[in-house]
Amino acid sequence: MAVVTLSSKGQIVIPRDIRRRLRLEEGAKVEIAVSGQTAVLRPLRGKPADWRRWEGTFAKRGLLKALAEEHAAEIAEDA
């Protein structure tokens, strides 16, 4: 068990060996749950992006047309 000191700003430093075990890097999000007199830190892993966020992105860039042309060229090479 590691013992850390709370700063005047309410901050603590998670020891390096614990950060490595939990694969925590700079900017990682950590959830704090309190149960009675116990606080539990749990790393939050990113959720997959909602696909609707990307809707229309590829059409604007002509990516589908470029992929279709590339596919047609590959078929022509194989023939």
C-alpha cells in the first residue's frame, strides 16, 4: 500500500509503480468512488466515438469516389 500526501490544493500524486500497473498516462481520466470512509480510484477508458459524429465526413472529401476509382484500377490490373 502506498501512502501519499494531500497538497494544499487537494491534489495527490499517484506513485509511478501504480500508474504503470494501471497504465495511466498524462491526461488520463480517473473516476473516484466513495464508500463510507473509503475512496476508490478507477481509470476511465475511452468510449468508442458515436458514429453519427462522423456522418457526412467522407462524402465531403470525395473519399468514396477515390476509393471506387482505386478499386476499379485494382480490378483492371488483375484482369
